[in-house]
Amino acid sequence: MEKIKQNMGKMANLIFYLCSLLEGIISIIILFAIVVETILLVEGFNVFEFGELNSGQINSILGSILWLVIGLEFIKMLMEHSHGAVLEVLLFAIARQMIVDHTTMIENFFAVAAIGGIFAIRKFLYNKEEDREPILGLNPLKTKKRKE
């Protein structure tokens, strides 16, 4: 019976490791797509034709840039595995929806309420110490705590 429990524990660790590895591969694929989209965005935006830009083009460029930022935050969320990263992705997604899309006043009200709710969660309910450790123990995004 003890041997079965040990084998199940090893299998669970292997599955967890494979899932973490797959998340890393997916993050690399998303990052590659973001780099390609950034290059296409810069190539499509002619710097010397500022006079010809209209509000629709600016709105389109802003929407594309915010999608790229959301993609980067999503990658950080996949790699960091923290509550704070999830809150940041939600914050950027709601802000993008509110800024780029032409929404009604009721939709704007709910978006502002959702953003306020996210800030309230971060202020009163979010505890950095409770966040999970990053995948494979690697986390270049967090600084090491100083020994005092």
C-alpha cells in the first residue's frame, strides 16, 4: 500500500512538472506572437504621415497596443502563478475594453465599478505572502527579500 502511495506521488509530481513545462511552452508561443504583432504594428504605422491619422486609426493602434500589453501580462500570469498577476490581467483587460470600445454609460459604470473592485481587492484582501511560488522556482519578476 505504501509503494502505491509513493508511485501516485511521483506520478502527481510528473504531471505537475509536465503541466508547468507546457505552460512555459505556451508562454513562449504567445511571446513570439506578440513580438511578430509588434513588428507588424510598427511597420504598419508610418511615422512621417502624422497629418493623415484620423481618430479611427489612432483608436485601432491604441487597441492593438493594449492587446499586446494584455498578452504580456498574461504571460507573466502564466509564469508567476500569483493572485497579483491575475488581478493585473483583469485590470488591463477591463481598462482596454473601456478605453478602446465605444461602450454605453451603463457598461462604463460597470467597468469603473469592476476596476474599483480590483483596487479594493488589492488594497484589502490581497496578501503577497499568500501567493504561490512561481513555476520551477524561477521568478525574475520578484526581487529577493533583504535580510535585516
